[in-house]
Amino acid sequence: MAEFSQAAIIGVSLGAQYALLALGFTLIFGILGVVNFAHGGFYMLGGYVAYSCVAYAGLPYPLAVLVAVIATGALGWIFELYLLERMVDDHLATLMLTLGLYLVMSTGLLTIFGPLSMEFAFPVKGAMHLGPIYVPRENLIVLAICLTTIAALWLVLYRTDLGRGLRALADDRAIAMAQGLRPKLLFPLAFAIATALAGLTGALVTPILSLSPGVGDPVLATSFLTVILGGLGSLEGAALAAFVVGVVEAFSSVYFGGSIGALVLFVLVLLLLVFRPTGLLGRTVRGA
């Protein structure tokens, strides 16, 4: 029973982390119609910015995380405004642009920091004892921050004029523009929010897992898998699928091993696509 409960807590924690990544990924696809292959790169960049702030600038870790969020959000805003915006409706071009940005980021970080993992540790250690269950304190802190961020994003998207404008562009860009909404202002902002979410996740998670120039690859794969499972363009589906992926990964890894856990996830997605091609909460969106 203790093992089951511990796996459930780990699964929820993983799900919250995956939700931040998947929400950013699907936000860009839903609003801009762009598949962002640089998403894992922003996660990786967030980790390196936080590490640099702590190791070289001597900043406290919470401030380093904030700097990472601002830096990744600013880079996303600049990239969308000056490069992606010019060809936002050319899906092949945007795919190549985002993939190129990821290669530039990964190669640049590899050149600057080298191929080895950085010695970047989460500042809080130890575990909380909940009866027979041991839960790492850093996981609980990351879970709390992720859930708070998800709630804040939900409030912005569903309780503010900005959020209503973004969702209107996602639903029907032509009608939204006829109502006076300006994609050239909102598209860069949406991209910045999404990349800031990836940067936040990277700054929070890489001290617990690892930080090296290759950490963006599995993040992109997981984000893409989660978004497909939830349904392309569906924010609610992405969040739901993220927790499903986190729980399935935790339980399958605990009871079957890590490699079997990855296999279970791919089989789950395959079966879903066979019986429900639109995903858990998918809807019809413009093609990418």
C-alpha cells in the first residue's frame, strides 16, 4: 500500500511538470498553428540560465528561477516577433525555424558549458514522512509551484480579456481579427507565455534530475506525446493527458521498470489514436 501511495504521489508530481510543458506546447499550436520543435530547448535554456545565476552571479535560487522565466519568455517573444511572425502560416517553414532554433540553442549551450552534466542541486533536501510513505521535499515544492502556475494560467486564459482574445484567435482567427484583435501583438505574447512555462519547468526540474545539453530531446518527445494524447489544440486535454502520462509513467516504472514504462505510454497513445483519433478532449483545428 505504501509503495502504491508513493507511486501515486510521484505520478501527480510528474503530471504537474508535464502539464506546464504540454500547456505551453499546445498553447502555441492552438493559437499560432505552429508545432514548436524548440520547446525542449527552452526547457534546457531555463535550466542553464538558473544554473548560471546561482553558480556565477551568486543569486538565490528563487531569484534565479525568476530570471530564467523572464529570459526564456523574452527570447520566445523576440523569436516570434522578428522571425516566426513573417511566415506563421507556412507550416513547413515554421517547423524548420523552430527546429533550427533548437539546434542553435543546444549547440551554443554545448559549446559554452561542455557535454558533461552540471553540478546543479535543488536547495532543499530531505524527505517528508507521511506514515510509511517517504516523499522528497523538493518534489513537493515543485508540485506546489507547478499547480499554482497552472491555476494562474487558467485564470489568465479564462478570466481576463487577454485570455479571451487568445482563445478567440485559436477558435477562428478571421472572425477574431474582424472584431479588432491584433495577431501581431497577441502571437508574440502567446509564444512568450509558452516559452516562459518551459523555462520555468527547466529551472525547477533540472536541479532534481540532470542538466546537460541533451535534456531537451526527451522533453520535446514527452510534450508531443502528451499533446497528442490530450488532443491537439485542447488546453484541457493537454492538462488531463499530462497527469495521465505522469501517473502511468510512475506506476509502470515502479512495477515494471523504466523501459517498460516508456513502452506502456506509447502503447496507450497508439490505442487511443486507433479508437479516438482526436485524443482525450481533442477538437478539430487547422492543420499544422
